[in-house]
Amino acid sequence: MKIVLDMMGSDKGSAATKEGAALFHERHPEIELVLVGSKEELSDLPFSFELVDAQDVVEMDMGAIEVLRKKESSLVKAISTCATEKADAVVSAGSTGAFLSASALILKKIEGIIRPALVTNFPNLRTGGSIVILDIGASIRNTPEELAQFALMGTLYSQAVNGIKDPKVRLLSNGAEEGKGSEEGKAAYKLLSESKLINFGGNSEASKVLTGDSDVIVTSGYDGNILLKATEGAAKGMSGLIKKAFKRNLFSKIGYLFAHRGFDELKKTLDPRSTGGALLCGVRAVAVKAHGNSDGLGFANAIEVAYRLANKGIVESLEKAMEGK
């Protein structure tokens, strides 16, 4: 297996991506890594790898056309290298918009895919397992047909990554009853209800996403991105409140000694670094977008996501599913 890494895209610079690459190499020394970035900055890494020199970096506010013109940037070179060397996966913590645009144009969409979607696992706080949510930001608005196709993508992802044979799919909506939601959502509800490929369970309110019986939540990219960031913000805020509560007095500090294991486990569950990154599902390679502010652990976990998805053959599974439609 060969995985290509954009080493220059992280908000924290190459120090974070180098730490992440080294940590992943310790876990999987047999995997071939192709590192794309400044040869001067990457020369001190203590393991063997293929180096693709790239001195340029894509800026966060660049449009799709501007990005493609930055052919010497680490992000574009990483994606191009993945395509030309037929690598199994590419990982970047660079600009989300740039990564999505370049991946779709360079790696190409799987035949039959209307629009790729960003998909990731969220924690299921009720079962301790995971919930697949898509789209979380690859697009702003989606048609009913795109939402229905996201349901198929999410089903395959849940089967391959989470090992769930018949995932229950729900649509994110402002009410659980049929007839709730946007016009696109209501039309997608009808399509999913009629589909024989999807185990459709109806609508889900946002309050039930992390605690309900869903295995896959389907939503437009705009709503999904808001859900993602609201959940991450709430988790961070709750962690701060818990710390404050236990520092209140001597008795609360003593109480923490007995309860800290449970709270440490909760903190780990809600830590965005544990998710690692999101898959751009629908293109002809495993393309994983890591958090822009990933530290070493977060970037290592993003590479781990790419490794697991490539190992499970998620792209091939989607190609077969589209051929059979």
C-alpha cells in the first residue's frame, strides 16, 4: 500500500505533519509513504520514504482555478502524485476548498457519482460505537438525488469501516415526522423510502444524532458542516465546564480523583483528533482531509483513517455499487 502525504498544509506547519507521519510509521512500518513538501524541512525524519519536493503552499482563501495553477504547491503535487503513481490514498491538512476542488478535478469522480461528499464518523454516545455523517461540507446545497446517493455512500462506509451489515439511515431534519424538513429533504425522503438499497429509518432531529439508533445520518453540506462545528464546540465547552466544576473547592477536587477515569474517557471520545479526518467519498482514490489545526496525533489518525479505508476497499465497493445501479 502507498499513501501520499501533503506535509505543508497544516496550520501548525511541518512540525505537526512530521510528528504525525513518524507516529503512523511506528504503527505501520510496512506501509510505503510518499511525503510531499520542502526537502529542507523533511530531511531530518528518522525513517525511509519517497520524497516529492514542493516549496509552495496553497493559501486558505484561494479559489478552485487559482489552486490548480499552483502546480508546485504541496497540496496539488500530493494529489497529482496520488493520481500518477496510482497510490492508494492521499492525506492533507490544507485548505478544505482547495483539497476538494483539486481532488475532484485531478483524481476524477467515480462514474455515476453526481457529487462527492465529505464523510466522517461521529461518536454514538448511546452505544459507544460510531455514526457516519455526510455531507459535512463538500458543498453548500444538495439536490434530493444527491442526498439519496449520499445515503448509499454512507451505507457502504458504515459497512466497510464500522462493520455494520445493514446500517440504519436517517435524514437530518427539524422534526422526526414525515413531511418535516426542506423541500429537498422531503423529496429525498420519498426517494429513500422507495429505495431497495437503503435501510431507511426516516428523519432524525439534531438532538438525536449522537444518542439515537441511527448508523448513518444524511444531510446537505451546509447543515452537516454546522452540525460538525456545533458538536465540536459543545464538546470543547463542556470539557471546560467540567474542569471548572472540579476546581471549585477541596471536596470537588477529591471527587475528581474518583471520577477522572470516566471524564477522561468522555474527553477522548469527543476529541476531534480521535476522528482524524474526513473522506471525500466519490473520487477514484481514498482522499482524506485532516483537520487544518491537526497536531501530530491528529495527523497520524487522519493517515490511519486513509489506511483503514484503503485496506477495506471503500473506493472499489462504491464503484461496484454504482455499476450495479
